[in-house]
Amino acid sequence: MRVFDLHCDTLTTCKRKGWDLENEGSHLRLSDAEGYDAYIQLYAIFIPDEIRGERAGQYFSIHHLYYRRQLEQAAGRMADIAARR
């Protein structure tokens, strides 16, 4: 089976809770992908409406750094498709 998942809040939820992307409390874990023929997970950084201006940029940077660290931890099991352009 092939899966294309749009749980776009996974990244920010895991960061807020101090989890990594393998945490059992998460809806989806990286290890879940291993059982599929193909698996694409969309990660997004949602900036809450009340965060604006410079604070919004900082919020994004913090979450993007978290994402990059998760990529490093999952080397060989997770790839950033956007970075391949």
C-alpha cells in the first residue's frame, strides 16, 4: 500500500511536547512508514495567529531547526524532498 499523509500538525505538536518523530504518543511515527510500499509525510510549520512580525520569524526558525535535527536523527529513513531541488 502507498500512503500520502497530511497530518500537517505533527511537526509542531511533537516540538511543543518535546517529542521526537518516533514518540508513541504521536499519530504517526517514522517506524510506521516501514510497513508501506511508499510513504510520504507532509510536515508543516503552522504559526499561530497571535504570533506576528519578528516573533513569527523566530517561531519558524525554532521549528525549522527542530525539523532539521529530526532529519539528522532519522538519516537513511527520512529525506527532505524539497531540499533535492
